[in-house]
Amino acid sequence: MSRDDPRDKRIAELEGQLAERDQLIASFKAHIDVLTARVAELEAQLGRNSSNSSKPPSSDPPGMRRKEPSSTGRKRGGQPGHPGAKRELLPLEQVDEVKRYIPKRCGQCRTHLHGEDPAPLRHQVTEVPPIKPVVTEYQCHALTCEQCGAVTRAELPPDVPSGAFGPRLTAMAAVCTGAYRMPKRIVQELLSAFLGVELSLGSVSKLEQRVSASVAEAVEAARRFVRSSRHVHLDETGWTEEKHRAWLWVAATPLVSVFEVVRSRGKEVAQRMLGRDFAGTASSDRWCAYNWLHVLRRQVCWAHLLREFQGFVDRGRVCKKYGQMLLDEMAIAFEWWHRARDGTITRRTFQRKMRPLMREVGRLLREAAVRLPRKQAGTCQEILKLEAAMWTFVYVEGIDPTNNRAERALRPAVIWRKGSFGTDSQNGSRFVERILTVVSTLRSQGRNILEFLTAAGNAALGQCSAQSLLPAQPTSRS
């Protein structure tokens, strides 16, 4: 057949068209794969909520149905045999006034009655009398010397406040703004309505700064206490300082918690809060600021990991399979941990039961790191880098698998941030971190916040000894 055969030319043309079509199909397929992955990613972002990501519950969309807890079969309210809660009567020695009512006649036949009831029905009413502030005027006289003519004015004693308000009133203002997160304008109105004390908004800020200075030394002692603790929970949340991005950090132990507002989320802050020579164990999430700690001295928060695995489930397909298997394994692990914590199984039995489960979780993560889509596979690879830190709670007694202690400590601060939008100055930030340290620590120790701050104000005037946030028994540190 000749080279110039029309059939050969037609075949060559058709082959060229087929090759061009194959290229177009491959190009369209690649584009479709990119768009499909993009749609899946956007759908996953739309499906993110507090149950499958680190987003707070307040960001969940309206009408979202949260997973209902499993039913126990019991009715709501107090159960049969429940002792109930009631207000106990104060002993008579603590009662300010006793009024006795004795019947004079029989309620049926009207006969005169005599005697006393040895066990009368007791009814107590607690009331607050009208509060009238105590105002003390200090007069510093000036006298002229008859010899030289110099004028000498007497000075205020060192135990007299230099401002217009005493330590207890100052502490009350700080408790309102710092412990109960009340806006300054509301505190201004409250002090006027309840106490008859009139003060400006600027005075509320000045009272906060006075309290901040009075507790500074006690807060620093609390920081040193945390650095020497055997186990510390750490976390951080967003903050705003002078309209700049900042973070509020917390380092929490069972009896002492310290806070710090700083414009950094880096490891230098974690190192400062724990101390570079920290010898204990730290619980945290997987944020890189904690990677300077040895992996065997960390406990990664399982609440965060469980949300990651729930995100796998919500994504569907192969991700759902691995996410559900990981969730099932950890449901068993938490059941055993609760039993070990409650003492229904021994620590040794708990560790023996956990070993095959730990191996299975590691196997599932390694397999998922190969088979899942790129983003989820990357998450598994990042988790595996801290695999040893996932199981510290198995081998170190007293450590929880979650970081709930730090998250609970941060929750009041997050609510405060939503109403205050952060702080407008560094002095304001110092007040926030110090008052949060005082409030969180005293609540964990069952101590009175107002009395502590009042005593701290008196100590600043030299009227009593310095106050301490440390627990009464240092040996109880954890």
C-alpha cells in the first residue's frame, strides 16, 4: 500500500484525535478529582462542630442536635432514698434574736395552758439589715513653729489608705468584676444601690489595680508552687490586649492554678509557666508549644483525640470505618480507667488489660495514616509522633487521660472575654491574670475570696501578715 494512501492518512488523523481526546479526558478527570476533594473538604468544614473538632459549643449552629447520653431508665429528679437538700437550722448560739410564742389556751376547749415545750417547732428567717458604710475622716492639722515660723503638717499613719476607699470595699469591687465578671458600670450601680457608695467608673479601675498590686507577691509564690508540682495541666485561649492578638494561658494543679496574658502562643510561654527544668508531667493538647517537653513527661488530652476520631466518622466512607474503630477501642479504655480510678480493679490489672488495646490503637492509626485521604492521614501521622504521650495515664497513677482540669479553669475566663472583649492595657491584663489566679485557686481550696482580698489589702497597709495562696499542707501537692 502506498504511503500516500488516503486510508493511512485517515487512520493517523483518527489516532491523533483519540490521543487528543484521551488527554482532554485525563485533564477533565484530574480537574473533577480536585473539585471533588474540594467539595468534600468544604462539606467537612460545614459539618465541623464542638463534637468533632476543637470548636467551642457556643459556635455550634442553631438547632444542632447533640448526642443524647444513654438512658439509665430512671425518672428525672430525686431518686427513692435520696436524702434531699434542705437548709439546716443554725445553732442557737449563732442566732441573734429568739422570739418565743407560747399558746395561752387550748385550741379545742379553750382551757388555759401552762408550761413550756422542751422541743418547740423552730423556724428561722435570715435577713440583711440596711447597710450603712462607715466613713472615717482623718484630719491632718498644720501648726506654725513659734521659733522659726515653719509650718508642719501631720502625716497620715501608714495603715490608713491613701485613697478614698478601704480594703473591704476595694475587695468587693474586685470580686464583682473579677470573680463574677460584672461590667464596671454594673458594679458602679450595685455599690450605689446596695451600699450607698458613689464612685466613678475610673475609680472602679483604680480599685482593681490596688487589688492587683496587693496580691502580686502571692501570685508569684503560686507560680513557683506550680513549677515544683508533679503534675500540671496546661491550656491557652485567645485574648485581646490593647486591640492586639494575645492569649490567656493557664497552668492548673488540683489546689493552685495560675494564669498569664501574653501576646505569644509559643513555647517560651509554656517554658516560663512550667520552668525550663520542669521535672513533672504535663497534660496538654497537641499544640506545638509543648513539644519541648520529653514525650514521656506528657499526657496528650484524649478528649481532643476523640473529637478528631468523631470527625473521621462524620466525614464518612473509609474515614468513618477507622474513626469508629478507634472510638470503640477508647470507649473500652475509658471504662477500664474509670474502674481503676474508682478502685474496682487494681492498677496492675488495668495495665495488663490496656496493653493489647494500646497495640491495637497504634495499629489502626498506622493503617489509617496510609489508607485515609491526605488530611486525615496527616492527622494520624501527627498523633503517632506523640504515641507514647497518649498512654502516660496508664503507667503514672493520678494522671487523667484528659485535660479537663485546665479547660474547666479557662471556662470562666472565656465567658469574661465574651463580655469584656479583652483588656485595654497591660495593667488591665495583670489584673485579669492575677484575679483569675486568686479566684480559681481559692475556689479549689474552699476559701473565701472576699476575705482573702480584704486581708491582702490590710497586709499592704501593714495591718496584718501577708496572705498566701498556697494550700495549708504543701505535702499535698500533686
